[in-house]
Amino acid sequence: MATRRRQQFVHGQALWMGMALILLTALDALTLDLYFVLSLIGFLVLVELSAPFAVTPAWRERLKWIIFVGLILFAGIVFRRIIEIIPSGLI
């Protein structure tokens, strides 16, 4: 049972990331930052949609670390973008 749920989760994430890649390529907007952000959003949505009601399997506990690292990287991307926008004489 847990293996099937885990496989569904991985397949859902792979599908989301593939669709994001195709969409960004079709819109000619493919950058690593944007692809990462879309993949992280899909991951967070998938984690919430697939959350069990009663018992949390051990593999889902490890997702917290992936979320933590993803949010740290997201904060770094946002910080870098803010620094790029702010005029150089203001810093």
C-alpha cells in the first residue's frame, strides 16, 4: 500500500515537472529559477493533496526536509531578484 502511494506521488511530481517544462518551453520563458519555483509549487500542492488523514508513513516525514531545503532555495532566488531590482546606489 505504501509503495503504491509513494509511486503515485513520484509519478504526480514527475508529471507536474514535465508539464511545467513543456509550458515554459512553449512560452519561451524557460529559466532555471522559474522552473524551480514552478516545480516547488507543484511539490507543495502535491504534498498537501496527498496527505493522509490518520497515519503518516515514514517516507512522508522525510518530505519535510525537502520542503525546508526548497524554501531556503526559494528565499535565495527571491533575495537575488530583489537585489537585481534595487538600484546600485541604494544599497
